[in-house]
Amino acid sequence: MSSFSVTDTSSRTKRIAGTLVIVYALITMLPLVWIGATGFKSPADAISYPPKVVFSPTLEGYVNLFTTRTRQTQEYLQNNPPTNWADEIVRQYDMVIVGPSKFGERFLNSVIIGFGSTFLSIFLGTLAAYAFSRFKIPLADDLLFFILSTRMMPPIAVAIPIFLMYRNLGLSDTHLGMILLYTAVNISLAVWLLKGFIDEIPREYEEAALIDGYTRFQAFYKVVLPQAATGIASTAIFCLIFAWNEYAFAVLLTSATAQTAPPFIPTIIGIGGLDWPAVAAGATLFLLPVMIFTIMLRKHLLRGITFGAVRK
Amino acid sequence: MAEIIIKNIRKQFGDFVAVQESSFTVEDGEFFMLLGPSGCGKTTTLRMIAGLELPTSGEIFLDGEEISQRPPSARDIAFVFQMFALYPHLNVRKNISYPLVSQGMSKSKIKDKVSEVAGILGIEDILNRPVGGLSGGDRQRVALGRAIVREPKAFMMDEPLGALDAEFRERMAEELRALHDRMGATTVYVTHDQLEAMQMGDKIVVMNNAVVEQFGTPREIYDKPATMFVADFIGSPSMNFLDFEGKLAENDTQVELSGTVLNIPALREGAQGKLSYGVRPEHLQFSDKANFRGEVIASEYLGTTQIVTLDTACGMLKARIGSDQKATVGEKVGLNVNSQTVTVFDRSSGQALKSALNEGVVGNG
């Protein structure tokens, strides 16, 4: 009889598991690869059927994403030679670049609002979670339930009251307004997730810091925060993903000044027909910040920094 | 270094009384043990001295100053936690220097101090290691280093050996005691292990159910228990209790148990009702002539001694006798009691009756 072990798996099992993981990864990656590839296709290649897997890449999509263009007469085109490589690309359609598009601005809005609300959610969430975890708060359980209950309906259900409220407060179409709104939605998640992480940190660390001559607040940020880094990193990723992808409120509450990228990208379709490569280029660029943020924090997600320091 | 006076200290968590009005004095340079079963309030008492809990009422004096309501940072008392509580994100050197950093000490001075302490504890070679991978003993030493580096007025230790393997405990206990003797620092040490308390302590407070049962030297606590709890808790096997009912007057020197007359130290107070005759196993000797007789039920061989269980007319007894003596199961033997070591207890109050034996003992009465 062969011995069976939970940890030592046979090479056949390993091969099957590895294959499954790779197949799953390929399936989930496919749409992303498709979007990335479409961004480099010409409009004709993008809509050809059957779809082209091999194509000659072009930056047309990206040029169209970042510029506004206008059609010109042959005479004008001959008298004014192209000024740069981007201009040259659009000339094949008898067009010239007349200025930048709004994409850069909208993208920057997304960065400001997304990261701003993430920072604020984490800041407030960590303090609240610490208080709930460590201090005796009257009605703590009810308060925690109340905080969570704000998540029990879809946020968009309160869209109309918020729309009216924001109009009266002058928060419509402002960065501050959107940061506050996304923070309000995210904070319940942040408090609950972070409370779980902080509950796991033994109180002895803070008590040791108190004994070592530090104040409670010093003990909090010198001892508790480094231990909670893992939890803070993963909570921040969740908050950023929500704020970054949010579409409905952004459509409703922003327009000229504080519009974020999600409501902007579909409007590209309207400019001079269905410009799929430009939409795909916008979507690709839009994916990058969350990806980079997640990769940057990955080591915190994976590293268990408290291993073994307190014996249990 | 300092003297600590605890006066009528009390701690209540909601309706739960963790420590009832307790008083004792830790003298300058003493190695002082707080001993008791888990949940008896010993750790709460220790935490109140350190400032991690504030007493509900009562006073704590450190070097003559009342400190009971001060934050821990304003007390100049170091604390060694049971689980060590080394900061996991810092290496050994930074852990030890942490209390000095909070005092704003210069970097070069901190470096000197840490090296000095590392030398005392023999941990120079692990100073730059992260604390995560250290063995239990090394963690213990680092935790001690963090406590002694600041040269506090007093040390609080909460079962510091509790997390160590048995073989290592004895060595660390010796190291701890040696370190204490070398530094002469006032130390309050919490343990539930009576052997550890007897072995290391200059003085012991025995606590049970939030109450101080007895306060004295290890010898006093062992030889002159103030309550039945102390008599039972200290010593292995514990004291034999032979229950009886009767009436005793001051100056009595004998009691009668189920027809057997036994000697006791002269009583200093009278008592009646449910009483108990307490004698330690090693104070019983086999003697053919004695008229107090019992039947051998079992014998446990322990090397130099053996523990013999006997069935007598007054109840079951354990006797510790030399292993060279013969104890055959089923045999009837006579027992001699070293009567000057006997304590009589009042079972309804649990207190020892005052006698020639236990004069001057500090109990909870």
C-alpha cells in the first residue's frame, strides 16, 4: 500500500493542477489581451470578421484617443506638411490634428478622485477600526452594524437625494464632492476589513510600547500600523478598485470639471463614428493604474510580517 | 531601585471583582512572587503596578510616591510579557533600544547601552537578526534586554518562563535569578507554578479568588500556612487534611480524631465546629509502637523518597518516607506525627487557628 500524504503530491497531480491554473489564467486574461491588441489595430482590422489575430500594429487608436481632429481639403494638406508622426498618421484619412482631447484631463480626474478617496477611506477607516478594536465604546456592536448597513442597498438607490443635496451644497461636478462620496461608500468596507486585521494584532505590542515610554497614539502609529500594513494594503486595493471603476455616480454628478474616465470613454464612440481602437486604447490605459498599484502593494499582501514574534 | 507599597488595592471590571482590597509591601531589591491559580487576580495586580490597568480604588507607592493613577510611561517600571511581545517589525537591536529612543537618548549612547546589555545577556551575536526566527530562550533574553536597558526602578514579570519548554525553564530561571542578584533590582514576578515561586522568590504573596491568602517568605508559607488554600496549593503532594468536628480551647495541645488522640502545637485561640487537622506528608514517619495506625494502599517510588498512601481510621493520608523503608500494600503500620508542624484549620472560614506554630504570620484575616 502506498502511503498518502497531504503535503507531498504526486507529479501527476501537480501537472493537472498546473494545467488547470494555466487554462483558468488564459481564459481570464483573454478579454484583457483582446482589449490591449485592439488598441493597436486599425479601425478596419478592429471590426474585420473573422477577427484578425495577426495584424500590422498602428498607434492610430492612441492618437485618436488623445487628439481632436478635423477634415481638411487636399489643397490645405499639400500646403501644410505634417508637423509630427501623429499628424502623419491622421493625414491618411485627410484629417489634421487640431488639439488635445479631454482624455488626459479625465484620466487625471480619475487619479485625483480615486486615490484621494482611497487615502481618506483608509485614514478614517484605520482610526475607527482601531477604536472599535481596542476601546470600550458604548453600543459598539450597533454602531458597527449601522456602518455596515450603509452597504446593504445599492448606492445608486440614493442617487436622487445625493444629486439634489450636492446641487444645493455646491458639490456637484467637484473633485471634493466625488472624493467625499466615494469615501462614504468605501468607509464601511474599510472599517470592517481593518477591524478584523487590527483584532488579530496582540495588545501586548501596544502595552509594551506604553511601558517603553510611548503615548497611546505613538504606540498606535509606531507599533500597530506597521503590523497592520498587510491589511491596510489589501483594503486600499479594494477601495481604489471601487472608486476607480465607479460609473453611475460619475455620470450623474460630474460633467465639465470633475468628470472621471469611466463616463468619458464611451463618449469617444460618438466622435467620428465607432472608433473601437481609440476606445480600446482608453480602456487599456485605464486599467494600468490599478494594476500598477496592486503590483506595488503585492509584497505587503503576500508577506506575513508577524510570523513567530508572539508565541501562541 | 525602589520599594513598592500596595495599599488596599481593588480592581473591578463591571460586576466582576478581579482583585479585592489587597495590601503588601515589596522591599527594595526583593525578588517578589505573586503566586496563585489562573484567574486569581495576580496578573491584574501586576498590571496595576505597571499602569496597564488603573485600580478602582487603593494606592500604590513607588519609592514613596503615589503612582496608582499615572500612565505607564510616567512610572519608570519595566514589564516582561508572558509572550515576550517583541516588536516583530524591528530587529533585536531596535527592540532593545526602543525604550531609550522614547527618552530621546543620543544614538551613540544608545549603541553603548545596547552593547552593554547584550553583553550581560550573552546575545551580542544576534543583535542584527530579526526577532521572528529566534528561539524561545533568545526571545526571552531580548525581552529581558528591553526591560533592563532603561534601568527602571522596578521590573514586572508576567510568567516570563511560561512560554518556554520545560528543559529550558530551569536554565532561564537560574539566569533570571542570577541577573536579579547582579542588578539588585526590585522585581515582581507572577507565576502559577509553586515550585518556581519557592525556588526563585525572596517573598511570596499567595492569591486566590481575588484575595491575598498569605504574604511571607517561602519557608513561612510552606511551614506555617495561614489558610487551607495555601496549605493545599503549596507542596507536592499537598498537605493532608483530616476533617473532624469538635470544640477546642485556648492552650489546648491535643485533638481527638475518631478516637485517636493527636498532639498539636499549643493553640492561641479556641474554636468549635468543623475543623481540620493538617499535616504535611514528610512530617509522618512509620513507627511500629505508634497507636495511630493505617493500612498501606499504594506506594509511589520517587528515587530518594516514596509517597505512601494510607487508609486510617481518620481518613486517607499520604506520607513521604525514605525509599529504603519497606511499605507493602495491605500491611498495617503505625504512624508518628511530628506534632510541632501540625496546623489546625477552621473549615468554615478556611483559616488556620492561631497557635505556637504560626505566630506572626500575615494572612488575609
